[in-house]
Amino acid sequence: MGDDPAHGHGRHYFANGGFGGQYGYGGGRGGCGYGGGVYGAGSGGYGYGYGNGGGGYGGYGGNGYNGGGGYSGGGGGGYGYGGNGYNGGWSGGWGGPGYGDAYRDLNSVQLPSQDFGGVAEFVKDFYTETVVAPGAMGPEEARRYLEERDIHLQGEGLPPPITRFDGANWPDHVKRAIEGARFEEPTSIQAVGWPLALQGRDLIGIAETGSGKTLAFLLPAIVHILAQSFLEPGEGPIVLVIAPTRELAVQIKEEARKFGACNDPQQCIKVACVYGGASRGPQIRELRGGVEIVIATPGRLIDMLESGCTNLRRVTYLVLDEADRMLDMGFEPQIRKVVTQIRPNRQVLLWSATWPRVVDQLAKDFLVNPAKVTIGCQDLKANHSITQIVLMVQEYEKHGKLCELLEQIYDGTSKILIFFKTKRKCDEVTGQLRTDGWQALCIHGDKGQDERDYVMREFRTGRNPIVLATDVAARGLDVKDIKFVINYDMPGTAEDYVHRIGRTGRAGAQGTAFSFFTSKDAGIARSIVKIVSEAKQDVPPPLRQLASAPFDMGGGRGRGRNGFGRGRGRGPGPGRTGFNTIPLGRRGGGRRGRY
């Protein structure tokens, strides 16, 4: 391993794109739309409206800048991109201040074509010098290890697993961080992923959330960086990690800083994290300071590349984390655009919880002769450490059932995560719970980054052990001791169900997931029955009957043209995000410890 880490200070001149404070006027019907992510991703816009048309979510790939065509009290308030506030306006009014990756057609962004002639040579195979020979397994021992842990490997020349943390000669500061973390042994994905990544080969890792994959790619990334030449002024990172959500990006950043920190400046790894929904200024300053690792969401990364705030000419180690989720969110065009900026002989590590056809095609396009690691069966299934309890309810019964359930399971310390389909309902129930005396906070796509960080701190420390969330938080939340997950609203897909309940039962701990299931959820009944049955758990007879019945796509009033239903909407009102600040009311005693 080389002893010259890259620590140049990149100096970039960039276009001052402006942040916040600008407004985009949308002529039209006086609506109020909230953008939910980059164009073609997230929930699009959410419209609150009175009367005709109602509100609703814009589709993933379509015109997600407004949620509906209805009349709405109050003007705009949408989040705009970098300052022009566009999607506050399409449904009318004046758009609110811009906050990053809301509406913008990133497919129209033209990034400069790259000539990789003259870029620095790099080293990527460290297996023989990094792995401690006495710790290596023999073929028979390795075979038993893989069988016992249901690990499946595909590829040629596969090295044996590294089953102890001292089985690899990590840099000294990494060893100290490992000792400080008090890990017992590597997880399955770490044990088989480390030797493959240290070989410098492309790698596909398929494992459920909470499997330890972050360290599976971060520790080899640090070894990779320390073997490369120093960064020159103006050069971008050596390692790029692309993640679907800011929560996941921030968590990866925290781990990278923990294991990359060192008192010796020659060994210390500098890390930057860039994501939408936060001010560009601090992120730009981090990039300009010269960093070896950049963790980014796709939209904000393209913004930084277009502005000249960084470049990817030095990237030789690319990580695509939660690739299935990124494609679900519509990020494929942005990912492909980013990869054109990276040298073709880079090392690529692609991680996914599932393996749909679109992810397989992405891997074929980006990876060369990869090794493939699958932890467990590729069929969709839940963690067997999670007790799944499906409760058949009517829609109007949900809040009462939730309160009853909280009285049974809440003990003041156990963390409880509750999922909702809509930001509106998430806010409303948070307000109701706080008024009733429950220590609850909510997090969703309309929350500013400061508030999101605050909620997560309160949750991790246990000061507010109940958090309500939309699916924006279903992936990437790394809180290891969540005891209960409650699906107040069922998700739209079985994959999201597995990802949601996977927030509990992590690292071998036991967890419980409760799901409120209504007749409106019939579309996923068969999948849920299959998942619960696979875990050898009880399926309620009404759910099994619903799963076996023909699924009726018609009837009822259903979805309006631009959203869900035609009912009367409700304007967001002042302080719409203020439900987190409602003083706690008084709550009577209740039953404890039933589950």
C-alpha cells in the first residue's frame, strides 16, 4: 500500500447559481404545490385544493410539478430549484424560496464531454498485500461458511471470505476505529465483499437493508485512496458514492468520516456530502477544499458538475448504493449522465436490496466482468427476526387502532417508527399524537434539512422515541435499535413493505412490525401473504381471502385526474410544518408490554 494519500486543495471557479430568495410566478388557478424531488422522481408535487379537481401526487415520470388542478387557498410555497421557485407556481401563486433538487428537468442539462487522456494512472488490486495470509480460509472451510450463511457467489477466481476484522491489514487508524466500534465479527456482506473489492474488481452486492454494506465498500475505498497519488489543485474526488436520499448520504458521510479520520494528515481522508434540500454554499466550500470522497444524491451532483464546482476526472472507485431504489425514484437518466464523466476503467461497486430487470441492465452497462454476491434468496422476503402482525381495519378506524397499539407497546424508551403514504396525513397524525401527550415527531420530504436532522437526533437519542415518516425515510434511516414499525398506511409495493419493516430487527435484534391493512390495499394482498408465509408467521384469514379474490380495478370514485380522489382538500395553512412543535398534552396511563 502506498503512503501518499491524496490531499490536494482543489480550486474551482464556479457560476454563482444563487440560492433561495427568488420567486417564480405561475399563472393559473391559485394552487399550492410542493415539489417532492428532482424532476421525474419522488412524489412530484402535492396540491392542496378546495373544490374542483382536488389535490394529489404528480407521477414519477411525468409532470410532477403540481399535484392537481384544483382551486387552492393561498399562493405557492413550493420548493424551487436553485432559486427560481418554478414548481411553487404551476398550480398558481408565487413560488416559495428555492431549496435544491425540487423541479427541474435534469435530462436537459448538458455536462461537458470528457477526454480522459493524460489522467493519472491508478492502482486498484490490493488483495495480496492487504489480506493477512494466516487469516485466509481453506476451500472447504470457505464452502461451509458460505452455506451456513446462505451466501451465493458468482464469478471467476473468487477469494475466500475475510471472517475476522484482523483478517485484513487495514490502515492503523481504520483498525483503531474498528476497535472503538466494538464490532464482534464482519457481517456476511463484509466478509465476502472486502476481498472482492480489494482485488479491484467490479462487484454486485445484493443484500437487505441493515446488512452492513456501507463498511463493505467504505473500508476498501480507504485502502484504494491511500494508494493513489495526491490530488492536484482543481481535481475532484477519487471515490464517488451515489445514494438515493439525503438521509442515506448523510449516514454514509458519518461512517466515512469516522473510519477515515486520523491524526496523521498523510493518512486522513477528507469527505464531502452533497444533496438537495440544503444550502449549496457549505457544500461548495467542502468541494473546493479538496476531498477524496464525495457522497451525493444524483440531482445535486449534476448541479455541482454543471456549475463547475467539482469534476469526476480522478474518480477511480464508484459506488452505486441502493441502485434499485434510485431507479424506482426515476434517477436512471441522471446516473447515466454522471457516469459519462468518469473514466471507463474505474472500479464499480453496485449495491441493491432487490434485483429487478432494470438494475440488471444497469449493471451490464456499467460493470465489467463483475463478481456477484447474494445474501440469502433473491426472492423478496422479510428479515426473519421481525414478527409481522397484519391488522385488518377500516380506514376510519386507523387512528383509534394506532392509539390502542401505542398504549400497548410504548414504554418510554423503545423506538417506534410509523409510516404514512402522504405528508398531509403524517403531519395531521403527528399533531394529534402530540396533543394527546405522545412524544412524537415527523419527518418527510417537505421538512427542511435542519428540522430533519433535529428529528433524527431526537429519535436516535430516545428523547422523542416515536417518529412518523413517509416513504422518503423508508430507505437510508440507520437507527439500529428501532423496536417497532407501524404501517399506518400500507405502501404501494411489496418491495417497499420489506424495506419499511426492515427498519427493525437489525443486526440480529428482534423487532415487530404492525400493518393496518384495508380493502384499498387489495393490490398487494397476495404479495404480503407470500412474505408473511415465507417467514412462517400467521396470516389473518381475511387477508388470505382478500388475496385469493379477483382484484377489481374499477368501481368507486377512485383517483381524480391529477391525484387521489376528488374530495375537498385543505390548504396547508401557516405553520403547516409546525406540528412538530405542538406542546405535548397530558396522556393517561395505559397497558404496557403486551408485545
